[in-house]
Amino acid sequence: MKKSALPVIRFPQGMFPELRHRLLADLERESFALLLGKRTVVDDHCVIKVVEVVHPTRDDYDGQSLASLRLKREFVYRQLVRMQQQGDVDTLIDVHTHPFCPNGAAFSGIDDRDERDFMSWLDETLDDIGYASVVLSQSDYSARVWSMEDGQPVASTARVKTQIIAEAWPCADSRHDDTTDVTPSDLGTGFLARTTLALGLDAMRSIVSDQTIAIVGVGGLGSVVAENLIHMGFQSVQLIDPDVVEITNLNRIVGAYHSDALDSRLKVEVVGEHLRKINPDAVVEAHAVGIEDDSTLAALMRSDWIVVATDNHFSRYHAQIIALQLGVPLLSAGVNINVKDGQIADWSGEVIIARSGDGLCLNCLGRINPTLVAAYEHRADTIGAELVRKGYVTGQEVKEPAVKTLNAIVGAMAVDALLNQFTERQRHVPVTVYESNHLSAIYPDEQWQSSRQVSCYFCSSLQ
Ligand SMILES: [Zn+2]
Ligand SMILES: [Zn+2]
């Protein structure tokens, strides 16, 4: 299966259903809205993250007769001026309805002409502003991103993506996609038959088709997450980790054997091989680099979720920055074992879900220590040495205690929390804690909101 490189327009949580609801409230006439977005382009991949919706007032429409209804140019220009002043957005997305169409949303000849003219004008006037458009019927959408090729405006079909499947809408052009289509009979009789009996056909269909999960860190926790994802039916995963298997890892990495440690094999290769042995149809991409490496960005642009399963603050920081930049939802899993004077003082773990638009991230929840990020980033130079000298960090990579059972529980919690984003069986919980101290318990952390750092630089500038 080759993943298509269609441009993606990504909405934060809640925004796309609200937009549809508002624009399709009036089925008597076409309605319009402008979205302001930020685009990331790497090779032939393009992701536009929607940042803001601007609804025109009746005065912003040019003419009230149905045939000639359109937005006044002045209204559009005002948004372009604002975008240039604001600086955090660089793409204009125009959205309108074809309310007389029950389904099969398609751009009309008039849309084609208007948009082509606008793109040419935009290119001549403000060549750093991107342009895309979406048309909504009563039950689906069609979308495209405009660019200039040899001085001519060219439209590429695009996909709209939401944070969760429940907010998504059918794409009228999806029959042209080359993504896998798993038939109900595959689910009923294949290796996922028992999972399908538990989760139901609808949930399974959205899990197995068209979902790519990136896993940052495939050690003791990440390998368990990866194995659980494959067992639950996810078909496409991307593994990101620069490290090799060592003898001391063999107490917890799923799929790693003694010989792998002797041969110093890459964790992404070893775990990837394990996943493909479980499901030969699974698409497993191995990236033997740290997440900060530029080469991972294109992969993450194709992912629907980023799962962070590393205890390293530097990679957590980068994963969160990229997730916010691209508008991709992030799931973070972590474990903690604290031994004091030969006694276990803490044995716990947590799962955090930070979707774009939720108003929380690993930074404002205090899960990223800037000193540790800086020390890791500058580990080879004088800043790193200075942090060690002042006692902020030790200078050596601290080997934390780590055991399989804790990883297995928290890894299963992480995948269950992710599955709940598809099935919506339980209410959404941003922070879930596992604790095995006086008692063993899994509970929602209801305090996250009050302990959150209110003015978060990450969320406020990138979200
Ligand atoms: Zn139209
Ligand atoms: Zn934040």
C-alpha cells in the first residue's frame, strides 16, 4: 500500500462540525466562510493547519440574488491584510456550500473560474500567501489546494482531516484515493475477527483504514504500544528511534531477542520485524533517527496521531512542537519508578492526550523540563558543560529503573485511550494516571486544569 501524498487541511478539535453546522443551517442559499491557516510543505507533502474561522456578515456579501451571491472583494482583502500583520497564518482557505446538493460536493465551473482568477491575482500581489478551498454539500465535501505551475494556477485535490474520526466527514473525491479498503469480510474472518466482535464493524473500519500512527521512542514502553496497536487492528505505523538494542533492554522490549542485543540491531528494525510477523499486511516504516532530525517531519505529516513513549525531555519537546505545528493530535505515555534508600517510593505511569484545540500541551502540564531539553540539545558543547557544573543536570545519561509489567500496563492504557478516540465508548479524559503504591488504581487526573500553567507559550503561539 502506498500512502497518497494528497495535501491535507487539518482542523482543531470541534471546529469542522461547528463550521458545517453554521454554513449548512440555511439550505435556501449558499453560505461562505474564510479560514486562516498555517501551512507546512516538505517535498511533495503539504499540511495546512486551520487556525481561525472568519464568518462574513450579510454586508460582506456581494448581491443577495442567489445566482450572483459571493463575498465582497473588500472583505477578502481585509483578511489578507490582517494575515500579513498577524504573521502566524499564511494560507487563506475559502469555504462555501452547495446547499442544493444532497451529496457529491463538486466545484462548479463558476467556482473554477473565480478561484483560478483569485489565485493568479494573489500570486501577483502577495506571493507568500497560500490559497485553498472547500465546498460542502449536505453530506460530504470536496477540497483543493491551489499553486502556480509555469505561471498557471493549478488545483490539487486535498483531504480534510479532523482530530477525531467522529468529527470527520466523507470526501466526495475519496473514490479516487489509493488507500487500502478493508472489506467487512476481512474483519469478520481474518486475524481481527475476535477484535471486531468486541469493538464492532464501524469502529474497526475506521481503525484499519486510513490511519497512520507515529510512535516516537520504541523502547520498553513504545514497543508495547506498537505491538498493541497492531493487535488491535491498526495497519500503518511509523517507528522513530535512533537507538540500538542493548543487553539491559532485553527485560522489556517486545520482540527483541538476545541475539539482537549482541548484534547491536536498531530498535526500529527489531520491533518493525516483530510487528510484520504478527500482521504481514501492516505497513511499518522505520526511521532510525531522533525526532529532531528533519527527515522525520515528512513522515509525521502523513500521520494521524503522534504517540510519544520516550522518557527523554528533548524528544518529548520536539514531538509536542511538531504536533502543534501540524495540528496532529498527540498522545504521551510515561512511566516512573522511584527507589529511595532501597525502598520503592513511587511506581506509576500516565497517559496524556493533547489534541489540537484542546487547550493543553505537555509544556503547560509541566511535562517538559526546559533545563533538561537544553542540556540534551547542547550535550556536546559549553552550555551543556555549564549546566552540569552548576548541578542542574548530572552530565551522564541516568539509567532509570525500568520493568516490563509497568510498561505493559501503561502501554495498554495508552492504546485503550487511543481506541476510545475512535469508539467514544467512554468520556474523553485528557490525563489518566496509573498508580501502584498503597493500592493499584487507574483514575482520571481531574486536577490537570487547575495545575496547568495558564499562559502557555507553546499552546498560545502554536495553537
Ligand atoms: Zn460553488
Ligand atoms: Zn500548553
